[in-house]
Amino acid sequence: MIEDFEVRAEEEPAYRQAKEKANSTAQLLRDVLEQVGIPSSDRDKIHGAVTLSAKSYVTLGTITESSATKIVDMLIRWKLDRQKEQQRRGEPIG
């Protein structure tokens, strides 16, 4: 029964549009994570967490420029905090 609903939902233009926007947004998030220097394994974890918390294409597709900016700010702070911690422990920064 749920499968039937999902098949019909995919036929709806609004669903397809939301899915396309979500895929575009997800790729943008991955690109931003890479640009700010988040290691690949951490990028996968962050991307997975964001995707899982969204729970649907429609929700993921509603990420706005404002919330994307907040995500980028958070990631930059996270990276700087991580670098400080690595320096404190005498580890190479990378």
C-alpha cells in the first residue's frame, strides 16, 4: 500500500520538482563541505546526518540560503575548533 502511494507520488510534478531540488541541495552541501576542507569521512557523516534528519526529499529541498549560510558558518567554526585541538595535542593539521 505504501509502495503504491510512493509510485503515485513520484508521478506528481510537485514531488519530482522537490526531489530535483533536494538532490541539487544535497550536492551543494557536499561541495561546501569539501570547499571548507572537511575531511571525506567527516563529510560523509555530516551529509548523512543532514539527509537522515530531513527524512524526505521535500524537507531537504526546503533548505534556504539563510540556513545554508548558518550551516557553512557552523562548519567553519567546527573546522577551526578541530584545528585548535590538533595543535594543542601536537598533531599535524590537515
